[in-house]
Amino acid sequence: MYLMEAGSVVAALFYFILTVIISILFNVLRQVLFPKIGQPPVVFHWVPWLGSAIEYGTDPLKFYSSNRQKASVLVLSLTSPQLKVGNDFVFNAKLKDVSAEEVYNPLTLPMDALTGSALRGYVQLICREVEDYTDRLFSSEGSSGEFEVLNTMANIMLLSAARTMQGEETRRNLDTGFAKLYHDLDEAFIPINFVFPWLPLPRNRRRDLARKKIVEIFKGIIEARRAGKVQKGSSEDIVWTLMDSKYKDGSPVPDEQIAGMMIALLMAGHHNTATISSWAIIHLTHKPALAEELYQEQCSIFGSPPKLLTMELIQRLSLHGKVIDETIRMHSPLHSVMRKVKSPLTIGAPDSGVYTIPPGHTLLASPIWAAREAEFCEDPLEWDPHRWDDGEFIFTASETSSRETYSPSAPSSFFLPFGAGRHRCTGEKFARLQLVTVLAALVRDFKFGKRNDEDVLPETDYSVSLWREGNDSFPTLSH
């Protein structure tokens, strides 16, 4: 009996291995001998379904650069409907032809809390969060100390975003068990979960449990507001905006949905600004002279010592804005943007080939790739905010002596930090305001420097959704 069972296991294993080998051989032969006529060439890969997922996920920018030398338009297999790589073609596509909603889970929010009138009141709230957090951080360190950049900036961005957009109650909850629950959500932000979110991983179980508890916290906040226990302040946050919103049929937005959108909003905005601000601080510790320039800019505009920050004064900090733009150029957390094809599309040129992309496939653009390529940008790997001194970013085309200026709203631009077209990031104004305000608040209170001359810039780890602890740097700050 045991011999029969052992034989069955061996036979099953044999057939499984044989199936894998046949699948790989069939996949290779299909790519080499039977390419699809009229469609872009496929990036060669051995294993079907898995495709180029590992190579792409490890270092997407290197993957783009190496394969661009082979063809101007390529098909990339990533465990799902195949991807076509483009940029202007993606962002400038018509709504009837491509869909962002079918790629990303729909998230439609009233943007009243991200308009100019609401943003004006956020500056002081953000400054207060920076000051309170750094006071607590250095209370036991005296006048100087070291800190983990990502953890510190992630906390500051999370606290300030919660206080401004989601209200004082949400912010108070972050001082209790909410922060631990949020950490459990954040730990599930790994690449494999974008493809297989249902995998029974321990971190996924913690994620699901944390989400349920956070939803209950938000529902409690909403119920207290509906009961009149909390009054509207001088400025409304997004929670109030959603509570007052209705669908087209006149029905109110359910509390459960409001809670879910608040979680998504907090996660999305926090990840990007935490990464960008961390890189900005790291670069400034390696260039303390530039940090001093930032301080002198504040003194020239605000007086010495710098007076209270306001939105009008923040908008005059041009060098601060250049630091943020240059950091986004080099370290944008958004390296790939996708659109689902809804109707047949034609791409290419007669000299390089004209291809048809069928419905059901996915288009992919990389807003960060071109801005880090020597073909388009002088010294692309050199972090230099002064490259923006002419008032706009200027690229150099390698094939000609012409120079192309950056337009943040043109889908054909080489540099698209917040996307372009109909789905351009609606939170751009808030993100820029938060980043510049936090940078200004830190610059006015601290001097930047490295721990020692051996400190080097960390490498970007594209295998995680956020640059995490372990790839950190510890600059020294002094009042």
C-alpha cells in the first residue's frame, strides 16, 4: 500500500515536471517561430505566465533601458494580460479607447478638501505636526541627534495628512492603537499582493484584520459627527465632504464606503510623500551647502529669523520647490502607469513598424524613466536642483542640438511627475504644498549633515512598494 502511494507521488511529480518543461518549450517556440503578426515584439521570457515579472520587479528602470535598445514598442508579459510600453501614447489616449479604472480599483473622491481655499488653512497644521514630532524625537537627544530618515518622514507625512485632510479625530487616533493597525496595512504593500491579494500570508491576515478595525474607527468618527458631537470647524476635511455628498440618484455615501476611501486616501498619499521627502532629506545631508541656501532663501523672504509660514509665503520658496521637483525627477515612487485597452489601437511609425494593440491588453508608461536617461537629460544621475534655475526643466536631445522644455501638463513631455491627461493626479497641489511646507519647517529649525564621510547614498529597492528600513541613512541634525 505504501509502495503504491509512493509510486503515485513520484508519477504525479514526474508529470508535473514534464508539464512545466513542455510549457516552457512551447512558450519559447511560440515567441521565436510564431510571433503575432501586426503586434509589437514580445520581450523574451522563459516561463509562461510568470513572464518578465521578476526582472521587471527587481529593477524596472534597468529593464526599460535594456529592452528599449531592441525596439521602440514592446510587449511585456507580467502574469496578466500583456503590457505594451509607451508614454504619450498612454496618457494622450482617448477615454473610449483606454481605461484607468479597469486597471486600478476605482477611487473617486470629491476634491473640495484639495482646493486652494482648503489648502490655505493646511500650512499651519502641517508646520505644527513637524514641530511637535521633532520636539518629541529630540527631547532626549539635546541639541543634536540622529534619526532614521524613512521612519521619521513617514510618520510626519502620515500625521500631517491625517490632521489636514481627515480631521482632528483621525489625528488623535494615530497616537493610540491606530498607528499599529496602519503599520499592519502597510506591511501588506508588497508586489505579489497586487497580483494575488488573496494569498493566505500572515501579513495578509494581519492586513485584513487591521482594515476591519480601522473601518470601525472611522465609522465611529462619522457616527459622532452625524450625532452632532463634533462641529464643523473653519475648514472642512474630506470626511465632512463625503458625509455631505450624494450619488447621482440622490442616495448618500454609506459610512462603510467613506471609511474605505479614507483608508485608501491615507495609504496612497502617505507612501509617495514619505518616499520623496526622505530622498530630499538624504540628498541635503550630502549637500549641506544647499540646505544653507534653502535657509537663506527663507530669510530673504520671511526675514531673520523666518516668520510664520503661510501658503502665500510658501509659494515664493522657489528653491524649495526645485528641491522637490529634482527629487521627484530622480526618485519618483511611481515608476509605471497602466491603462486597459478597450478598443483596437494603432501605434508606431512606418520606419520602425506599425502595430495594432487588441482590446483586453494593457498599456504601460514610465513617467520617471526618460528623466533618468542621458539621452534626454544632462547628468541624469546627479541630484542638482539648480538645473531648474531657468524656471523650467530643460532636456537635451542627444540626436540633435535642440533643447526641449518640460511642460507638466503635456502628455508628450519627458517628465510627468504627477501623470497627465484625464487621470492626472488630482492631489498634486496638496502633495506639493505638504512636501514644500515640511521641507521648509525642517530647514528653518535644523542644520543638515552626514554622520561621517563614509556615508553613501542608499540604493533604491524596487522590490518593495516603499523604501523601507534596512536601506536607510542616518543624517545628523542640529538645531
